[in-house]
Amino acid sequence: MVPVNVPNVLTVLRILLVPVLVVALLDETPNGDLLAAIVFAIASLTDAVDGYLARSRKWVTNFGKLMDPVADKLLVIGALVALVSLDRLAAWVAMVIIAREFAVTALRLSATAQGVVVPANTFGKAKTVLQVAMVFALIVVGDSPAWLDALVYVTVVVTIYSGVNIFFNFRAMLSARPRSAREASRR
């Protein structure tokens, strides 16, 4: 059974807000962009709040460890796909970001199977902040002024760099493990 606490409820709420965000963006209703911006802002804030509460109150659960990153990825990927379909974002940008998210998720699953935890780092946190800012700006601004184009490119560069950084850190962590631990993880 899923432990019911505030961080887990916020994570589930974030997942439930993804279809609302996508419909608000894609449905041609009055004020759809405003609704999408509000939903995206609320969903993004729940990510920060649930993480803070889980750590500070020691409410960390296995459900939260698994579903919080899933909720984050669903939110960003849903927004990116909708923005591509609205021609507000180039498809290659969305594909780079989505590919990085899947690659890092696969790496973390592989690491977990080997008994290694790959923690979030500064670049990953910067990547998240930039992605949220970029998506929010693309929803609110709509057209593409030079500063928004620059934000998109900086977000892509930081996203790629953070992914490469995680892979190299994982490799270093595996190399630093004692030989007996590496052999035990192969069994």
C-alpha cells in the first residue's frame, strides 16, 4: 500500500495535472494558455515542495523515490510534446531533452540493480530549473523573441551536459568500488 503523506499526495497531484496541462495547451479554448501556465506553475511548485517536505520531515518513501521522478518526466515530456505540436518548439529540442531523460532513467535503474545510487547533482538541478523556465516561457510568450531562443539553446546545452556528467560520474563510482563489490553485483 502507498503511504499517504503530503509529498506522495503532491506527486500524484502532479501526475494528474499532466493531462490538464496538455488539454489546456492543445484545446482551442479561451484562455487555454493562461490555464496551461497556471497548471504548469502549480505542478512545478509541487515538485519543489514535495522534495523539501520529504527530506525535512523524513517522509521519504519508496513510492516517492520511484514516482517523483516519473511525475517530473511526465510533466516535462507532456508539455514538450504539446509545444512541438503547436510549433512553439522545434521537435529536435524536445527529442534531445526526452532522450536525455530516458537515458538517465535507464542508467539510474541499471545502477540501482548494481547497488549503486546515482544522486542528483548541481547540473541536474540547473537542468530542471532551466527546463521549467523554458517550458513556462514557451507557454506564456508563445512567439519566439531572441531571449527565448537563447533560453531554449542554453537549456539544451545544460540538459546534454548534465546527462553526460551523470554518465561519467556513474562510471567513476563503479571504478572506485572495491573489486569484491563489483564482482558481487555481476552475480
